[in-house]
Amino acid sequence: MKDKLEQFQIRRLESLRFWLLHAIGSIHTYLSGQVLQSLGFILEKVIIQADSLDTIISGNDRDYLQEEKFLLLHDYYKM
């Protein structure tokens, strides 16, 4: 009887482990996709408005850092 109870508990823990791994992976994929997509739009805007390579590089560094902080805070407060 004790062995059956242990096996049942082990299976439940394994199910919980797989569910948690799936949930974390899904959350990571969603957040990464949202941030990367938004940053891609910003990069496109910088490239269109740029008149030199230096402008693209400087705009890329500045806008990515500011926008990434905003997006992460926005998602945090939106929940």
C-alpha cells in the first residue's frame, strides 16, 4: 500500500513539474515575442528616418534601452 502511495505522489510531482515547465516556457515565449516585436518596429522606424550609419547606430542603442524598460514596466503594471 505504501509503495502505491509513493508511486502516485511521484507521478503527481512529475505532472506538476511538466506543467510548470510548460507554463514558464509559454510565459517566456509570450514576453520575448512582445518585446522583440516592439523593438523590431522601433529599429525599422530608426532605419527609415536615418540619414547615415552613425544615426542608425546611435538611435538603435538609445531607443532600444529606453523602449525595453518601458515595455517591461508596461507589461508589469498591466497585469
